[in-house]
Amino acid sequence: MAQLPADELATAERAALERLGAADGYATRWPVGRQVARSLANRQLVVVASDYVLLTEAGRRALSADGDPEPDGRTR
């Protein structure tokens, strides 16, 4: 996965957060790659435990902010 600025989500990261968000921010199964999970956990966007994954408040903000259009219509 290419390095992105800390405030940007890669496509796979965004998809993983959206999947978790659709599950109300909590899942006992989260079928994403190890690298994606580690990246999101290192950025404190999710908490990964042995038996669940939790979307953090920072993760919710990143998910909502990443999809908001810029004034010129582009997404961040």
C-alpha cells in the first residue's frame, strides 16, 4: 500500500472503515487484510482486540470527513 498523508485514507482503508461503520462500529468478524487493519489501528481509527474490532471516534470522524466534498466538488 502506498504511503498517504496521515489524514488521507487509502481505498482499502476507507472500505474497511465503511464496512465497520455499517456494523454500528463493532464487529466480531472484520474480513480485511492484516496491513489495512494494522494501518488503521496504528492511526487509532480502530481498536483491534482478539475477539472484536471497534471503530473509534477518530475513525468515525475520518470516515465522515473523507467523504465530504470540497467546495469545488472534489472529495478529499
